[in-house]
Amino acid sequence: MKRRNFIKKSGSAGLLAMAMPVIPAFSPLVAEMRFGIAEASYVQRRYAKLESKIYPPFTDSLQMIEHCSSAGFGGVQFSVSGWDAAYAKKVKTRVEELELFLEGQIRLPKDDSDLPRFTAEVSAAKEAGVDILRTACLSGRRYETFDTMSAFKDFRAKSIDSLKLAEPVVRKLDVKLAVENHKDWRISEMIEILNMIESEWVGVTLDTGNNISLLEDPMEVVEALAPYAFTVHLKDMAVEEYEDGFLLAEINLGEGFLDVERMITVIKSHNPDIRFNLEMITRDPLKIPCLTEGYWATFDEVSASELAGFLYKIKKGKSASPLTVISKNSADDRLALEIENNKASLKYARQRLGFI
């Protein structure tokens, strides 16, 4: 049900209408309660290149927008890569017709030579009505990408340079840049970088589960990063021990060990109108090999007592049943499961978390 229809059908709508001026359904004066979805929630259908006649792959953002709206989501967060002004106008028109909110995803500029690409994509996103662009400094995972501390420090320096290049562009075009905690930065590292950039236009895409892979308590991550957050990747997580550390998996909202309701409360206490996007990634569990030497190549601030305490939490919060491995399934089964997972989390968000 669209929010406008929900308001009309509310039993108190008539009394409210007499007491208050008419406000458009998605006015800034109305707290944002639509529940969006991030592109990674369709990683199998969008990027896995699976052959299926039942669930054909999405070929562009407009197809995904149509699907997500029909599935009941109230907003979308998709890549703006390759968009031009004409395509951006098509997206804006359709998003407005469907009464969705729209956020973008973008790659940071690598250097000066990449700045025209970044600027063009921010401009197209703005044309489409995007006011927040999610980005990430690292596309992979810290403990898998870097073998030495020097390599990680080089990455950090380049990330800061990229953000410094990006900031004047988003400031000029009036679009906020939201950097995700993407299995790259621990809390203190990310806040240090944000303070270094020191811009109201650069903040955070707060992912509620990623930093578990970096041995940080997810609630502590939310409490620390919420003041900087522009948008949210909302997810629940499950863990399971294995010989080299633990397995980590996104799981349907309400089925994992995260206190999702409290997280939402904390985040909204800093920004009542912040948007939440489901990021339910249907994939095999990730291996977090924190008991191997290689994992520790880029960490020098985690004490033995901190690691022991974290592993105790993993043992205490481990999943009651084995985590689902989807790679052994057929393409159609994987794609069907992805759809069902997204539907289940949307249902939970509406019934238990107050979204519409």
C-alpha cells in the first residue's frame, strides 16, 4: 500500500485532516517511513550472470525499479554508473510516478583523470532526483585484499585523496556522499577519516552488520557512526564457528542475532528522517579467518583480551542451525530464494519495525 493510501485509510486521518493543513504524502515535514532496498539485495539476479527463463537478469536500473516497486518496497538505492541526462530524466519520471525515494551508488574518483567521470555521474544522479550517493573506499574485504600493513596504509592514503577530490563536486552539486563501512574501516579509522575531510557533504552509509568481520560489536558500530549517517543498509546477521574463525551471513530480518529495533532507535535519535534500505545479500556465508596469521596483516590495535571477548560473543550468539549454502543450488532456486528473502524481510519491517 502506498503511503498516501495508507494515510487516507487510517482511522484517524479524518480528525488529523481537520486539525492540520494538507501536507503532501512525502513532504519533508512527514518522517520518512518508506522501506527501501539496496542493489546488493539482488546480487544474484543483477551480477551473478545466472541463466534463467523464470527470473531473467536485470539489465538496467529501470527494470529493477519496476520490480522493487511491485515487490512493495518504498525506495531504491542503485548504481548511477553510465547514466546520462536523458536516462536520468526517465528514472526521475518513473520514480515519481511510483512514489519511491531514490538514492544512488557511485565509485569514488581514483585520481584527477577520473574526476570528469565522477562529476558526470553525480550530475546525472542529481538530474534524476538523487540527494544521497552511497559509495565505498574498498570494493572487497580488508583481510582478503591486503597482505601487508604498508599496502593497507597506501590504500588509506589513496582513499583520503579520492574523498578530497569528490567533496568539492558533491558540495557544488548539492548531493551528499555517504561512505559505507564496507569491511574496510574499523570505527576509529572511519571517524578519523571523516574528521579529516570535515565536510557536511561527506558522511556515512551505515551498514549494521559489516564490521562484525573486523571484530567489532555491531551495536557499538551503530552508536559510534549514527551521528555521521546519511543513509542505512539495514540487515540482520548470523554467525557460525569454523576451524579458522567464524562464518558470517546476512539473514532475514528478525532471524539473526542483531538487535535491529534498538539499532533503528539509536540511528533515528540522530536523524529522524534518515532512510533505511534493506541489504539482504543472498550468498554463501563469508569466511572470517580471524584465527589465521594472514588475517592480522593490517591490524595492530586489537588486544588479546578484546579478541577473546569477541570470540566469546560469537560462540554465544552462533546460529542454532547451519548457515545456508546456496552455491550448490540451481540457478532458478538461488534466484527464487533471493526474492523470498527480500519479501520476508520486507514483511518483518512492516509488521515489527514500523515501516510502510
